[in-house]
Amino acid sequence: MATIVGGIGVSHVPALGLAMAKNMQADPYWEPFFKGLAPARAWIDSVRPDAVVIFYNDHGLNFFLDKMPTFAVGAAPAYLNADEGWGLPVSAPFPGDPALSWRIINHLIANEFDLTTCQEMLVDHAFALPLKMLWPDGVTIPIVPVAINTVQHPLPSIHRCFNLGRTIGEAIAADPSDRRVLVIGSGGLSHQLDGERAGFINKAFDTAFLEELVTQPERLSRYSVLDVVEQAGTQGVELLMWVAMRAALGGPVRQVYQNYHIPISNTAACLLALEPSR
Ligand code: DHB
Ligand code: FE
């Protein structure tokens, strides 16, 4: 049977990609974030994943306001990145895992999630950057992308994203292969890029959120999406990805590693690594 070997939550600020492209990881501004990657990479090597499921939010590259699925799962043999205007180098195509994708899709539909299934899907910085950070020489293991709408309100609730993650965790556990799956949640933590509160960051909320995410994630459902906007900023709603990642891990988890740093660009940047306690 397939197993989930662990979960990673990580920010996807485009400026991090520019810093990598310019080899500036050791500069004083960037170093506090990038120094957190080495332990995460070493841990990933030790748990030997051979597939990735990544929860991320498309920012307008593949889905736009004309058509915005709440949840979309990729089922393509490969995923192409494209220029979004951030100045980032376009990544090489990412390998897909259609068999695992369809297993997840079938299980989600059987459990009353009404999905968009994508046999072609462009993937943006929220998908490409975490993979680039964790596999700097290029990721060769196959990936299942799960996109959650954070662009066009109404957004799905924390409760719904928790159930999405949990149901995907069940689908993986029921997979007859011996895949070792790493689950990634891409985004956050608190940040607001526009409007009167542009630059808003809330360390107290992030700290409390991380603590509950690890120990009692079901309790996070008491926050509405608008509570999250108020507490974590308009783009802080990306923490929905972290909730789905955590829920996929199921029961109790052990925190392997955490690196929280304020700010990178306009964002409270964080990397969190979790392992299911067995
Ligand atoms: C920034 C953060 C994001 O999550 C994003 O998608 C784009 C930009 C930022 O802080 O600059
Ligand atoms: Fe973002």
C-alpha cells in the first residue's frame, strides 16, 4: 500500500525564485529563509519520497476570473510552467503521475467532491517554486497538482479544505502501489499584497496557526475565510493549502522542522516539515 511519508508547508514568494536565479541565497536579506532549506532537503532525502501531491493556488496563469474552479486536480503526464511576468526563469516541464491522479480523483468524486479534472494544466510559481527550492537540481519524481481557489471569492472554507486533504490522504492510503508520497502545501503565511493594508503581516496569528495546525488542526475550522483575511491578510488565505496538507497526513504528527522568517517581500515566510507519528 502507498504511504504518506511526510508533509511540507512552504511559502512561494516569487522574489525567492529571483534570488535563486541570481544565486543570492547567502545574501543577508535572503539567508534567514534559505538556510532553512538544507535541513528540509536532508529530511526529504531520509524519507525517500517517490511521488509528490502538492496543494497550491493558481494566481491567474491556468485559471482566470472567467472560469475559476474551487478545486482542480491535474491528471496530466507532464505539467508546463510559463512566464507570469515576475521575471522568473521558466521551469522545465514537471513529470505527472496520471495513475495516482485518477485514483485521487475517483476517490474524491466518490466522496462527493465536485472537481475540475485537468488533463492539461499550466502550473505557476506557487507550484514551481517549492519544487525548485526542495529539489534545486530539478525534480524527477512524479507530481499530482491540486489547485485550490484563493483568487475569486467565495473561497472554500477551512473545514472543506481540511476534508479535501483528509480524503486525498485516504485515497493515497488505499492505493495498491508501494508509492512513498510527500505532500506539500504551498503559500502563506500572513501577507497582503494590495489595498490599504498592503504589507500587513501578523506574527501572533501565524504562530498560533502553526501550533494548532500541528496539534489540533480540526480546531482551525472555527475561522471563516473572512476571519482569515482579517487575521492573515487578503493573500494569507493561502494557508488553506497548509490545512489541506496537514489533513492529508491524518492523525498525530511530529514537527520535524520549522523556519519562520519576517518578511520576505511582503510575506511572513515559513517552511514547516511534518512526519506522521506511527
Ligand atoms: C508575494 C507573495 C505571494 O504569495 C505571491 O503569490 C506573490 C508575491 C510577495 O510577498 O511578494
Ligand atoms: Fe501567492
